[in-house]
Amino acid sequence: MRRNPVRRIAAVSAVLMLSAAMLFAADSAELYQKFSDAVDKGDVREAVEVYTDLLETSQKEYTKAQRSYEKALDAGNRAKAQSAYNDMRNARVSPITEEQTDSLLAAILKEDEAKRSEDAAWLMANSRYYHPMITYSWSSSGDNYSFSYTSSATVTPGEDITLPDESSVKVNTSAAGVLTGWGITPDEVTYQPGEIITAPYTDQTLYAIWTTQVVFKDEVTGFESDITDISSGDEVAVPVLSAPDDSYIFAGWVDRSTGEYIAPEDTETTLEGNGAVFEALWKKAEITALDSKHYDLASIPMNTQIDLTFMLSNIGTEDLRGLTIECTGDEGLKVLNGNGSVSFLGDGNDVTLRGLRAVGTESGNHTLTITVTDRDGDTWSSSFDVTVV
């Protein structure tokens, strides 16, 4: 009896497909065993290379099984779809275990710095058991107070990190004192506040170290002064600052952790508690970006009302409060509606003001002046050229 060639071809194809599936499975199992052996030997290079190959092989297996699953569903072959689905599940890479992670890390820490950083980053990306943490611990206690805080963050080993400074450690300076550094032990400074260090490869805790101290600093002029030989109740001379230019108005000093304020005219202050960090306060408003809604300011049509906008910015270090705005033009440029107010404008913020309306009654070049006055009577003015045609 003659055999059906179609059936024979189909049978051969089935055998080949089965063999290929077994080969892929064998490849993954073999690669994982090679990876485990490399870990046991402490061979980081081989472990990384083999595990990378294992990921690629498993991805190929998964992709092939996924395509088979989709085609089987399209053909309505539930048995084939289930088999392909099982292949998809089996194609997943066995994760790196906690024990393997510890063994690899121990080997990595013996490498030179360049390879250590690279391999530690690889381990962090591929093992859920390796996420080195840096913990900041700050605590202090006295007769009437006690506090203790910790803050932890995952770091990428070998990368640069910036340590917190006093501005990011929100602690009452009167109670704790001034942050003078971070230590790997609680009693000695190892790193300065804000210092850039290399992220650790294993979990580490840094301890905040405080001293009795008074600091005066100014981000506008760059001035900074530290007074360390001092005790609670001592009188402290307040520095005298010179304004960078006439647009800056000195508004005193403040310790933002306690709210303690030193007025501009004060020449001395008394240390209360263990420390203070005083920041200089400068007021400065700036009027910019005058713009017409519909016309070019260099060619405003005569006898036409125009709507104008401008930006008011607080570029000082002190909040501005109770601002009034007055806009005036010269004889040939009349302001119809130019007064306004802003109740509060925080330092570093700006606001766009609308509602200014003017009309040019004479052709030629004219000047529009905008004046801002705060609740203390301090003023800032800017003038803008407007051409009426």
C-alpha cells in the first residue's frame, strides 16, 4: 500500500518542530547552569556574558511561542494555543537568586573601580535583591526637646550623589544647632553638607553632626560668615551688606527654620538656643515684556485704543506684598486704564498683568512708564518706548 506523501511531510515537520522546541529549552537550561557555575567560581565576566545570552535566548523562545499562540488562536486550535501559552510561560528567565546576588556582589567588590561600577550597575538592573540604600540619620536632644529622623534613598552604585545641606534638612536650628557635616560615625564629620560623593555599593548610614554656631549667608552677593566660638545668650554682631546695585533693597535677615527675623537697622542679635542660619533678604521687582495684543509697539496707529500686557517679576530673595501698579504716558501717549495691584508675589515668581489700555494722540516716539510700589513704600520703575504713526 502506497503511503500518503502529504502525511509523511506533516509528520516530519512535527518531529522537526518538536526537536527545535527541545533545543531551545535545552539552550536556556544549559545557559542558566553555566551562569550558576560562573557565580560559584566568582567569575563576574563570564556570569554577565552568559546571563546576557540567556536573556536573549529566552526572549527568542518567548517571541516564537507568542507568535504560535496568536496563530493558533486565529485558527481556532485551542489545544495548540494552550501548548504555546505554556511555552511562553516556560520561556521566562529564572531570576537571579538572593544567594547568587550576594556572591556576585562579593566578587564585584574585589574588582578595580571602573569595572566595579559597571558590573554593580548591571547587577542592580538584573537582580531584585540588589538595591543599595543610603540612609541619612539626624537626631539631637536637650533639656526640653528631642528629635530623631531618618530618610533613605536607593542609589546607583558608583555614581555621584550630592549630600543634603542645611537648606534640605528641615530642623529647628535653635534646638539642634547648625548642620556641620555628615559622618560614617555619629561623632565625627566625614563629609561636608552639600558635598558630592560616590554612591556606595552597599547599604550605608550617614549621621548628621551638629554644632553650636551662627551663620550669616547671602546668595545675592555671595557673602557668608560663620561664628563658632559662641554659646546661647551671647550677643552676635550683624554683618553690614552692600547692595549689588540701586535696584536691590535690603530687607533684613531670617532664619527660615525658626522664623527669627533681624530688621535691616539692627546691628546685634542674641543667640537663642544652639544655633541659627540667617539668610539675607533682598527685595527687587522687575517690569519686563511689555507687549501689545494686536499691534507692534514700534508702529501703534494714532487715535486707536490698544491693550497692553507686561510681566512683573520678583527676582529678590524676599516676598513682595501689597504691590500697587501705576502706568503713565507722556503728553502724546495717554493711559486710559493703568492702575492695578498684586497682593502677594513670592520670591522667584512672576505674574503677567493685563488690563493696561492706552491711546496715542500724537505721532512720534513716546515713553510709557510703569511703577511698582510695595507696602513699605519701596518702588521700582521701568520705561518703554512706543512709536505712534
